Amino acid sequence: MKNKLGKTSLTFLLAVGVLAGCSSGGDKPTNSTNGQGSTPATPAGPTKFSISLRTLNFDYVEKNANINEDKWVKELEKKTNTDINIRLVPHADYEQKMIQMFATNDIPDVVQAGAGTNGKELAGSVQAGVFLELNDLLKQYAPNLLKVIPQEAWDEVSLNGKIYGIPEFLSNPSRRSTWVRADLMEKAGITKDPKTVDEYLDMLRAFKKLGVENPYMGREQFKYADIFFGAYDVYPYLSQFEKVGDNVQPKFMDNDNMQKALGVYKTMFDEGLINKEFATINATNFKNIILAGKAGMWEMNAQELLQWETQLKAAVPDAKIKMIPSPVGPDGKGGGYLYASAARAYFINKSAKDKVEGILKFFDWQVTQEADKWFDTSLPVEPTTPEQVAEQRYLSGFLHLVKDDAYRKEILNATPAGKDLLKAFETILPKEGRGGIEFDPRLDAMSKNPDASPLSDTPPPILLQHMVKMVYGKEPISDWPKAIDEWKSKGGNDILKEANERFKKKEGIKLRGPEVQNLK
């Protein structure tokens, strides 16, 4: 598929990063012109378009021989008067495959990406003019999207006041939660949910005495295994800056609290409370170990709890999972890192201008009550087998592209267990979560120094290697300041310099969480 961005231009963008000084944010469409030229023609018959979708480690998707022949895709096409060609992007190689897609100029009509205009996976394509500006087009063809999606989510996919993406929004930015095997707590005689880090460690020790193989389920890069960094407010990510004195810096530069958090992981490692090979456990193995009944506590997106419990019961019929408040640190707070107001977004290629009406109507239908009912209740709301869970998760979570991705109200309200989980959403998640200062557009220095700057929820590679060595006892945790010095020397200083320049100019700053709202 052709577009106006040549391979040479995009390769240049990949090498040097996106243009500096562009600020995000924008209002819902006004009567201003959209700069796209003539009005697209009304489609005759089904709108045929291609779309790239990340597999997201969904079993049903990754095991499907031909997703475009799937019965639910065919039914979705009938309901939306479309003919969709889904191009799957492997979850494990997502960023690499996306960059390759742009570099080879093989871009579909619609591109699914993270919620933002400057993610690594977009390779500078928004700034390069690959995608349609949607302000007036949304007003003309997608009134439901404008009515349902919050302004904060539109801001995530806007650049210089212009909307470029359709966001899958989050009504609660505290999305990740702490899960525990309630049946193991009962067997261990634990009647009260732990609160502090020490109380959590005692619970994990009790699980070990029961013979649980992985009291705390670890995972490579500390993904979905980072909740103890949250207790000390030192998530090791470049999406979490804080103001210290007159300057801003990543939270992982708080040497004292970072060493305390690393000390917790080393304690778990030394006492056998976390798998000795956690640094190499990928997403698939992480899930398989848990569903085999070999883990006592882990982290996951809150809205998936009931589905995981059903799958776990296939191996352990008496198993019960519950969400509990995350461990708190010295300040009495904790929780996962706060997400943006959107989880993913969909960008429409300029070359698809002649079919944009049908594409937008496809997305517009997705936020209607009819769509919610079809996606969430076409299958049994209480699946009883892993296969049924995988299919329900696929229909309500994967194919339902635009929705409130915090939780599925239609499903949860349909059962007593779902209503109980909904209460947990209302009583636990709003009270926890760590926010901070984030830069969007992404700092140019991050693009130029990949070893010092990974994705939003993984540590910089330079720091990650030291974190693992420290937990494994190969390096003293007290050497963390030396690790920071190395990070600074290999690109970190450039990141700090640009971050502080941007912060002082108030350019492209996102403030996540109540603790930083005073910086507006």
C-alpha cells in the first residue's frame, strides 16, 4: 500500500527521532477545516479496508490459522457493512515488526498502536504526515465516538490541536492490580489481607511452607512483576519522572528507595519466594505457570480476573483468585503505575481517504449499546472451560477495538462474581497507583539513545542488567548509584538535559496522578 512517506524519509526519522518541541493535546472537533481536501464519497456496499492488530498474547488469536476467516470476524463484518483484512503483528516482536512495516512502506489502511502520537512503534509517522487528521471527519461520521470517549483520551492522540487517532479509553488509569490465591491464604490461616511490604513477605513465606513453587510470580524485565517498586515509588521507567528541587528526574534516581525495593526482590530470591529463573520467564510461560496452579501472587490487568480464575480451575478446581490492595511503602501508598487515559489507538492512513467514511462508521458502531451487548454477551458470561474463556476474551477484548478498557460492565453486571469484582474496582483501584511526569511527544534523546530508553513499562537496558545482577547477588545493591552514573554516561545525561528544558518551557508534559497536579 502506497502513502506519501517514502522509505528514505522514514528511515531518517527512525535514525534521528521525531521533531522536538511538538506538544500534544487538543479539543474535540470544531468547525475548522481538516485540511484533507474534498469530502470522501459515501461508500457503496461493504467498506473494504486493512488493519494491523497486535496479537496481545491472546491464545485464541495466536492459535488461529486464518483470523480473517474466523466466524466472529465474519459476523462483525456483517454488522458493520465492512470487509476487513486483519494483519496480525506478533506480540513478542511488536515494536520491531511495526518499525519494519513503516521502513518498508507496507502500511495498512488502519494502524493499531499505543495511545499517543509519538510511540516508538509509530516511528515518527504521525509527524511525517502518514495519517489523516480526524477532527472534522469525526464530527461528520462518528458522533458516538465523540459522545462516549472522554476528552482526556482524545488529548492522548492529538498533536498541536489535531486529532490523529481513535483511542481505546480507560475510565480508571489504575489498571494493573495485585492478585492472590485466596484458597492458599485460607490454607495458610491468613485471615487478613497484607498491607505493608513485610506483611506481604510473610504471606509469601507462608505460601512456600505450603509447598507453592512460586510464591511470587516473577517475569522477565520485571513486567507484571514490579509491584514492590510501586511500594517505594521508584518504578524504573522513563514514563515516571518527578520534581526534585528545581529539576525533574526519573524516579529510579531516588537511590535510597530504589535500593530498598531491590532489596525486597533479593530477599525473595534468596528465600526462594520467586523463581530463580524469573529474569528469563516470558509472558507465555508466566501465564502457563500461574494457570498450572504453581504461583501464589502476581500482577495482572484487573478486568481479566474472572477469566484467569476459570482457566486456573481447569488445573486446580478449588482455586480462588482475589484482588487485594497492593503493598504500601513508607509513605503508606502503593499500587501499579498509572496508565494514560487510553490504552491503544487507531490511526487511519491518508491513502485510505476514499474509504474513511466507512472506516469511521465501523469504529463509531463499536461504542454503541448494541455493540457492547454483542461483544460482551454473545457468549456465555460465565465460561466454564479454558477454551470458552479464550473465545470470550477474544470477542470482548480483542475484536472490541474501542471501549472502556478498564473493565467490561456488561459482563461483570451479569453474574454475582462479576458484581463482586466490580465492587473491588470501585473500592481498591481508585485508591492506589503511582503517577508522575511523562513527556509526550517522546524526548528526542530517548530515540537517539535506545540503551538508555526502552518502552514505557520496562527499565532501560543499561539499568535492567544491573537490577538483575543485584537481585541475583552478582553485584551489591549499594552500587546502584554507580549504575545510575553509567546510565547517565550512555545517554542519560542527554535525556535529563532535554527533560528539564521541556519541563521549564511546559512543552509536551503529561501529569499522571494527583500527586503532580500542583505542577500545572
